[in-house]
Amino acid sequence: MAIAREAEPVSSLREIREAGLDRDDLLLTYRHMLVTRGIEERGHILYKQGKIPGSFYTGRGNEASAVGVAMAMGPEDVGTPLHRDMGVHVTRGVEPWRIFAQYMGREDGPTKGRDGNVHMADSRLGLIAMVSHLPAMLPVAVGAALAFRIREEKRVAVGWFGEGASARGDAHEAMNLAGVRRLPTVFICDNNQWAYSTPMHLEYACETLADRAQAYGFEGVVVDGTDVLAVYREARRAIEKAREGGGPTLIESMTLRMEGHAVHDDASYVPKELFEEWAKRDPIERFRNWLRENAEFTDEEEEQLAGSVKKILNDALSRADESPLPSPDSLTEGVFATPEDLDTPHHK
Amino acid sequence: MAIAREAEPVSSLREIREAGLDRDDLLLTYRHMLVTRGIEERGHILYKQGKIPGSFYTGRGNEASAVGVAMAMGPEDVGTPLHRDMGVHVTRGVEPWRIFAQYMGREDGPTKGRDGNVHMADSRLGLIAMVSHLPAMLPVAVGAALAFRIREEKRVAVGWFGEGASARGDAHEAMNLAGVRRLPTVFICDNNQWAYSTPMHLEYACETLADRAQAYGFEGVVVDGTDVLAVYREARRAIEKAREGGGPTLIESMTLRMEGHAVHDDASYVPKELFEEWAKRDPIERFRNWLRENAEFTDEEEEQLAGSVKKILNDALSRADESPLPSPDSLTEGVFATPEDLDTPHHK
Amino acid sequence: MAEKTYLQAISDGLRQEMQRDKRVFVIGEDVGVYGGAFKVTLGFQEEFGPWRVIDAPLSETAIVGGCTGAAIMGMRPVAEMQFADFISCAWDHLVTVAAKQRYRAGTPVPIVVRLPSGGGFSGGPFHSQNPESSFAHIPGLKVVCPATPEDAKGLLVSAIEDPNPVLYFEHKHLYRRIKAEVPDERYLTPFGKARVHREGDDITVVTWGAMVYTADEAAKQLEEEDLSIEILDLRTLIPWDRKAVLESAKKTSKVLVLHEDTRTGGFGAEIAATIAEEAFEHLDGPIKRVTAPDSPVPFSPPLEKAYIPQIEDVAAGLRELAEY
Amino acid sequence: MAEKTYLQAISDGLRQEMQRDKRVFVIGEDVGVYGGAFKVTLGFQEEFGPWRVIDAPLSETAIVGGCTGAAIMGMRPVAEMQFADFISCAWDHLVTVAAKQRYRAGTPVPIVVRLPSGGGFSGGPFHSQNPESSFAHIPGLKVVCPATPEDAKGLLVSAIEDPNPVLYFEHKHLYRRIKAEVPDERYLTPFGKARVHREGDDITVVTWGAMVYTADEAAKQLEEEDLSIEILDLRTLIPWDRKAVLESAKKTSKVLVLHEDTRTGGFGAEIAATIAEEAFEHLDGPIKRVTAPDSPVPFSPPLEKAYIPQIEDVAAGLRELAEY
Ligand SMILES: Cc1ncc(C[n+]2csc(CCOP(=O)(O)OP(=O)(O)O)c2C)c(N)n1
Ligand SMILES: Cc1ncc(C[n+]2csc(CCOP(=O)(O)OP(=O)(O)O)c2C)c(N)n1
Ligand SMILES: [Mg+2]
Ligand SMILES: [Mg+2]
């Protein structure tokens, strides 16, 4: 007996226009998805070339979900995206070369080499850098929403978590506080069916995770995370509801993690058929087809887009590669903040 | 839209006999409730006399809930009762004099003066001593159930928590693990409407806490915690279900905390009418009336019972008062366990 | 100036900051209607409203983690733990997120967590602890332990102004026992500057919090034995005033480190180790530590008394050093 | 006897205990089907079944807290943290429940938590930490840090047999790098007995875990400079072998304490403080600490290299002491 609502696919250009995206926005969305996948594919190559230290994670299969939610956020909204959510950073405007620099531990990565992978965020773009510990950023997202509520600002905080991380206490405390105080928060559960090697049924025993919203007194929605427009529409609804004082929403976005947990993992524990089934629902393919069928997306447009994305990525790679490694002299800089560090748009 | 089941009151002697209690059991139940209240009332006096160091907590109003659940447990079942659950200790058979010794920090208290109040348990009676941190004992209860499951024993672990403590991550992690693995656990939420000075609606935003069971894939039940027989019946059902492999149940037992959070607290933040309303539902009064109406409980029986309880408590008080304070020389004894410490029924 | 208890100084300091700076808000269990378990925020909700004095659910991670989020969005949150002991429930957040966010991601986390700590009232193992050392080991956190009403206010103001996560330990045994003049106006007591609680020449005692007074009583006893004891009140553990400690050690050549927390791995070890490394040639005797033993805090009065360092324990330690 | 990696020694030791004692079970994230992030339990689920090799939800508190409950009911649980860093999520349980239950309530908690720790692979701030000092400060917990394959097995067996909560830190940088002969039969390496990794007369290095090998390389360098270095591998921090350390300090009169964890409040401080208190008159020089600096563990290779004590850092420290 599921209690969450299941979202329908988006049927037409008109419907999505009503939800807030015109044709240009749709092409932009598609572009963000291409850039997202491109960054991670290039990253993977860099990793194999030995240019990326440590491990390497991708969000293949999650591009629609990440970009869809980010497209629905307002410029003043904030969020705490995770390791499968590169699309959020891309959509919010982080420059791809800085991501490559981050991957490679260079001085110009957002963390200046102090942290790796997608453990980064540009706070000027309203994002807060994730930590490894999952889902430790959810209470932080709720705290951001609390600030908005105290100041009576019409802003919304978006917090991400995986279906695996749903089992941790932090998820509970964060959603409970948001529910009790009806804080302007939207919780996005990236349900990619696996937590490392652990399948869903060993992480939770309810029918859908969106059902948990009920335990916190707000609404839950399940959405097909390979359908960027459905994700966008549901995220938009939830964000605008929160903005207007309607309290939190929990959106469970269903996908499949299309690669291993990280590059070292061949995911042999995932049934092959599952990969095959979900490969047919590749979010980029799917959206391209939709655009062709519903928005007269032409071959020329597509070629042009692909070309410009390719160029951006190539340029980004070279630029990142010119970024120096951090100097060992900077090792202990910034363990403590100085008052000047608070001169950011957010801290003021 | 509540999803948990609401339990009906118990209507007749026959019904409760079918649930497992004969007349002698009922009188024993009543006696446990009297002893429970008596211990706490005497404790309060001791406290005012300056004989109890630190602070002092009681569970007035929760006697039915605590005793009802404990009566439903089998001898091999285990539990982690809390600060309002003196009735569990009494029902499982801890000697009242040892409780007074505990209150007064004496050598013969179950913790030998190392801890105070009801932070104690006799592990030979299947109880595990609570810590202050709420609800830190829930994962422990689930772990006990895990041991039973691994060894394929037909035993059940009962874990208590307050409606306030439901907000903490530990509650979530424990119930989630129990649900995922269908462990033989029964969760008892003592919902006494207040967490110190904080009312329910600032602790959770769902309709009933029993509804949360759904988030973990098991059944939730709301029961009137002033009705010892209804509590017993629901606890018994849940425990036997768990014993037979049916997985966990969450029972929310509704009461009102009839005194302050602890003796220093006058509870002036609780509306007077609320106290008045719930005073009419005093669990002991209520059960006495039921016994009179349904079980031919006589004046003589009552007097005899009251007399024997009084005697037990008086004797207990004197015996406890003879117990010495612990010697400072024992200060650091037992920080670490020795192998011999494992020679308990449970550790083997 | 008016005479105030340590508790009143904290309360007044906090109120003043909230009056002055709308970004400051308070969140914790029972801090609103009830005014907090120790009544530090009594009347605050009437004055500042329910959204600046927030009764939180029983959720330490949500409380402290929420503060981090609010701080990043420009607020200056002050969380109250009902007892310092319960900060264990927010350990992960503080250590994982708050402590490292500036270093990793350039995002400062200006939060204050108020922690009523310490024993002496039969609070038992979970209402008496002094967990400051655990946090002092984590790079990125600041740790503050005022001993006087004046410092209690001034360090709280500095904590709120500091751009980092600050753990502010307020010792419960000082709350109503210690009274002194406290300036009415706003002032900042700087972090990392020890206070010379008592000047002396023969032996240095390095300590903080409630133990300052225990040391003082012991010093008075020894004064009668013609021993002159210097007492340094560290005030803050992170940062701590290495310079003052090393200078005093060089002056007296003998040091006793005193704390209420347990011994092994307590912050006293850091102080002793630093002296052993940096003032080695000035020492005329072993560096002595007087601390609680390595056990939980027991409930029963005779045990608790044996547990918490007493005046006699300090005096005995000082005599031993004197005779060395 | 066969030559085994450190990782293999842990794995084999654990398997042997599980074969021998049905009460031993393993629980953790991805320990079953996947065999654990580092494959320590590879093949265990096939051998022991899904109820003795339990793939847990992502819930560190439930995992470790669950172990406590199971232990009290007579099991001998071995929890695996995917990385030692994540133990922060079970801090409250360990400190509040597991550490104090024996003292308070007489209930022993015989659990083992396996903690893959340490840096050296650009794991970044959350996959490289050495949180042993934090736990060593908490009375009631034991802390184990094997450096050799032989000890890895023997200390694991002792940990499982110990009636207390044991934090078993296995250093990831030793997993596949360090190989040595490991006895096939079951044996217990006792807690609290340091291992003399290298005998020497001029300076004592006290260390543990991966740093034993760093110290060894430094000692080799200094041998060429005619300095004879003694290296004590503590093996266990709680309990730690004070006697061996004090004796070696008395013998060499100069001590360098080395650890990979950060400096302030690290366990090295405890060792130095103890020496300063108890072997003071035998010292011919300051007690030196070589440690990571007080910062999170950085990701980028040049930073991480500067962060983790290197052979050169230890050699420089030893030379300084020698010249003193
Ligand atoms: C508290 C914590 N424990 C363990 C880990 C190790 N770990 C990293 S990712 C992961 C699986 C996460 O699963 P999920 O939340 O579903 O996210 P996904 O990786 O599938 O996107 C685990 C166990 C962690 N990051 N944090
Ligand atoms: C983790 C934690 N934080 C704070 C406290 C302080 N505290 C003690 S009891 C209490 C209220 C508990 O409310 P509830 O769970 O409803 O239990 P009740 O006392 O009402 O039976 C609080 C906040 C605590 N014990 N544990
Ligand atoms: Mg997942
Ligand atoms: Mg309550």
C-alpha cells in the first residue's frame, strides 16, 4: 500500500512550457546533460591515464535527475548535491575546466586539491560541498532552509541522498526537523537501486522511499529519474510549493546506477538483464527522442550542440591540465577561517 | 490519514483470559502496578529528604504501559526499558530494596552506585540497563533480536523509546534494520505527549508515531497506555508475532506524563486541563475499577494487597538504607571487563 | 558593572548579542518556552520570538547540522546541548562537516555550540562529562572553557563573532556558585590568551574551567607552607596559549597540569608533551598531571568525590613537585 | 607457516575464528556478496551463510549498536566499517553505550570493530583518517593497531576473545604492501605488550601501524650515520605498554614519538606526557613528536605527501635529537 504519488511522464511541449521551460530551456537542459556525461566520460579516461589520483565516481544514468532538479531551482535557491549529481554543478554554472582540475587535484579545482572527485561546490552558485559521509549534508540543507524561514526569504534548499543513505539517522533527523517546522526544503532521493553492492531490499523495507514522507508529515512523489522533464516538473512543483510556505516534499527519483560504484568496481553483482533493461531508458537518448518527436529538434541543431560541447570539454581539459598542483607550503592554510572568509554572498 | 491500527479496550475477563492472563495474573498485574507506583512515590519522598543524590524521575501515569508490556514478555525475552518504565523492572522481578539502594547510590543497587535513578537493569532478568542518551538502547535491542535470529531462537527483544526520542537518528536506524531483516523486535513508543517541556507537535509531524512503522515495512498499533489490559493484549500479539517470524511491530502507547520531567520541574507548561483530563484515566484506578466490575475484585483482596505492598516497600526501604555507600577504593574497578564477567546466562 | 553569576553572565552576553545582531539565533531542546534546562535562555522567546529561539526536536545532529546550514546562509547560530554529554550525538557532524568545510571547500561555518559540562552533583555518567579534549583533537574546531563570569561573557561574544565552529563549554558547577563583576557593555575576550589567575614563582598550575578554583584553594593551602603557586587559566584550549604556558614553565621550572576530564589522552597530555618538547631544559622536575581517573563519572557521592580532582589531590601533587 | 599479506592475515584470522566459534559473526556494508570494500571477507558468505556474514544497511549506529546487543546476548560480533572514517557515525554508541556498560551496569560488551584506516592513496579527507586517538581517550574501549601480518592475525584473535569493545585499526597502506610469515594455527597476540621492531641504543622511536615502516627506513638511514635507533611498535594503544616505553626511554634517554594522526591531542601527547612524568630524570633531551599537522587529510598528492610523516621527517627529527 504505497502512499506516495507516482508522477506521470510529460506528454507535450505545451505541458512543459506551462511547467516553466520554453524550447531554448529544453535545449539548454539537453546540453547540460551532454556536458555532464561528457565530463564524467572524460574523467574516466583521465583516470585510466593515471591523471586522477584516488578513486573515481560517475553518475551515469543519473544525468536527467540531476539536471532536471537543478533546472527547477531558482537562482537564489541552494542545494547539497552528491556524488552522482554532477549535472547539478554543471547546470548551476560551474566551469568544466575547474571540475577537471578538481579531479586531478589541481590548484584551480574548487577545493584547490584539498578534496577530490565531486566533493566540491562553488558556494557563489548556491551549492554546498558534500562530504563522504552519507547523508550528512541533509541536516545542512535543512539548516539553510531554516535560515530562509527565519529571515522570511522566499528561497528553497534542496538536499540529495541515495536510497542506501536513507538508512542513516541523519536522513531521519533532517526530514523530521524539516517536517515539524515546515521548512522550505525539497529532498531528492536518487534511488539508483544499489548502494555499492547492496540492493534496495537490504536498505529499506517500505514499498517506495517516497512513502517515508508520510512519516514526516509531508508529501512524497516517485518519479522516473530517466525522464528529465518529469523530474523537472515534479521538482519545480515541490520547490514552488516550499517557496510559498507549503513545506517540504520528498521526491524519489528512480534510476539505475549504470556503472560500478566507482571505477574499480565491475558491478558484477548487478544482474545483466537489469543493465540491459535500463540501458534502453538512457536519459540522454530518451530526451533526444522526446525533443525530436515533440520539439522539432533537428540534425543540425544536434550536431552543433555536440560540437560545441566537445569543444568546451577539450578546452576545459587543456586548461585544467595547465593548472598547477598545489604547493606543499599551502598545506595548513585555511584550517581555520578568518573573518574575511565570511565575505561571501551567503555568509553575509 | 493514519495508517496504524487503533487498539480497542479489553472488554471482559474472558477476552483477557484468551489473551493469556487468568485471574491470578490479573491480580499480579495490579500488584506490580501498585509496587511500581509505590517505589516511585517513596523515592520521591526519599528525594525530598535529601537521601537521593542528583535528580529524580518518575513514570507516573505510565504504570499500565510498562507493566502491561512486561507481562506480555516471555521469560527468555529481553528488553531495554527506559526512565518511565519502572514497571518493567518490577514485573521482571527486580527486588524493590535494590531499587531504593540504586536511588540512594548504595553498594547494593544494581549499578553499585555507579549510576543513578532507573539507569539500571538486572541482566539475569533479561533486561539491559539504559543510558541517558535517548534512544540509544534501540539499536541494542535490535542487536539482541539479531542474535536470536542468527541462532534461530524463538526469543523476542523489546525496545522502548519516548515520542520525543523518536526524532533521533538511532530510532530510525534501529527500526530500519529490524524491518529490513524482519528481526524479532517489538518497539514500544511511550508517548506521554511531552518531551521535557516540548509538546508532541514540535517533535514529529505525522498523525501518530505508530504510522512510522509503515516506513519500515511493519505494522503499527496505537494503544491507550492507561489501559493495562489493552497494552498487554497488543504487546502479547506483537511479541508472539515476532516470535513466530512475523517481524517487528511498533506499538505507540498513549499516556500523559503526570508529573514534571523530573522532580525539579513543575510542568507549568502543561495545560492544567490536560492534567485534569488524564487524572480521570489514572491507570491504577482504571484497572481497579475494571477488576471490580469484571473480576469480582473484593475489598478484602484489595486491602490485603495494599497491605502486603506497603510491607514490601517498608522492608525494602529499611534494607536499602542499611546498604553501605560504595567505597572510594572501588572507583576504577570494572572499567574493563574480565573474561569471568562473561559468565552470565546471556553472554554465554 | 554589576555582580553576576557565571550563568547570568552567559545569559546576558547572549541576549546582548541577539539584540545587537539579528543574525544570531538560538536553537536547542527546551530553550524556548522553558528557557533551557539551566534557564540560560529564560525569557528569550518572549523577547525574540519563536523563530530566533527555537525549541528543536530531540535531534542533536539536526540541531548542530542545521546550525551549519544556517551559518553558511549567513546566520550566526548558537546551539544549546541540554548537557555537554549529548554532544556525542552530533560528533559526526562536527568532525566530518563543520570542522573540515573551511579547509576543504573554503566555506566557513560560524556556529557556536553551548555545552553545560562537568560534574559535582551526582549527575552520573551521562550528565557530568567534560568532553572538551575529544574536540580539541579535531583540526578546525575551536574549544572554549571559561572559568569566570567576565570571561564567560567575553568569550561567548568572541565565539559568536568567530568565523569557525566553536565549542563553548560552560561548567555547571560554576553556574550559580561563582559570582563576580561583569561589564555591562559588549566586549570580546580574545581566544588563545591565558589568564593569570594567581601569580607565583615556585610551581605553575595549568588548568581551566571549574578546576581553576580547586587549584586556587590548593594554592592558598600551600601559601601557608611558603610555596608560591602560579595558576594559569587557559580560557581556550583551541587555540591555547602555548607562549604563556611555556613562559610560566620557564619561570617556575615546575608544572602541574590539572583537569577534570579523564587522564589518558586528555588535553593535559598535550600541554605536558608541549612543555616536554619546548621547555625541556628549563624543567626542574617531572611534569605532573592531576586529573580524573580513566573511568566513567560515577554517580554515588563518595565515588564522584574520589573521581573529581579535589583540593587535597592538587595540594598533594604540588607538595610532591615542591619536594622534588 | 606461509607468507601472507597483512590483509590476508586478517582475513584468514577472521575466517579461522568463525570456523572455530559459532558465536562469531560479521556485519557491515557490502561485506557479504561483495566481500567488503577491501575484500577481507571475500568468500565468507558462501562459507558461513547470510546470517553470519551480514550485509547491513548504510547505518553505522545500527551496525555497531546492533553488535552490542548481540554481544550481550552471547554472540561475538565483528563489525566492519567500510573506512575507519565512518566510525564517526557510531561514535555516540561506542562512547555512550559500549564503553560504559561494564562499569555502570556490569554488562560486558565483547565486540570488535574493524577499521580500515590511514592515508597514502589520495583518499582525501574522509578515506584516510587515523581516528585511534579519539577512542583511546574514552575509558572502557580498547584500541588495537597492528603493524605486521603476524600481529594482525594474533591481535584480531585477541580482540575477538577480549570481553570488551575493541577498535581494531587495520592500516590500508599495509594491506597488500606488507608480507611476512604468519603461523597457520590459532594464536593470541597479547594486548599491552609492545614489540621491539628494531633494537638500538641512542634514540627510541615509539610508534605503531604504518609508521613502524617509516621509522624503520629512517633508522636505516641513520645507521649509516652511526646512530643506533630503537623502534617500539606499540601494537595496542589501550592498553599501551608503558613499561616497555619507559624502559626504552631510560635506556636511550631520548625519545621520538611518531604517528600518522594529527598532532594536537594525538596519542603521541599521552606517550610524551607519561615519559615526562615518569622517566623525567632519565631524559637527555626534549621528547620530540613527529606527526601529521593539525589539518584534515588533503587529497592532492603533493599535499598528502607533505601531510603524512615521511622518512625524511623522521630522520630529521632523529638527527635533531642526536645533536641535542
Ligand atoms: C556514513 C557512510 N558510511 C559508509 C559510506 C561508504 N559508502 C560510500 S557510497 C556508499 C553507498 C551509497 O549508496 P547510496 O546512498 O544508494 O548512493 P549511491 O552511491 O548508490 O548513489 C557507501 C556505503 C559512506 N560514504 N558514508
Ligand atoms: C540524546 C539526548 N538528548 C537530550 C537528552 C535530554 N533529555 C532527557 S529526557 C528528554 C526528553 C525525552 O522525551 P521523551 O523521549 O518523550 O521521553 P519522556 O521523558 O517524555 O518519557 C530530554 C531532551 C537525552 N536524554 N538524550
Ligand atoms: Mg544507490
Ligand atoms: Mg515523552
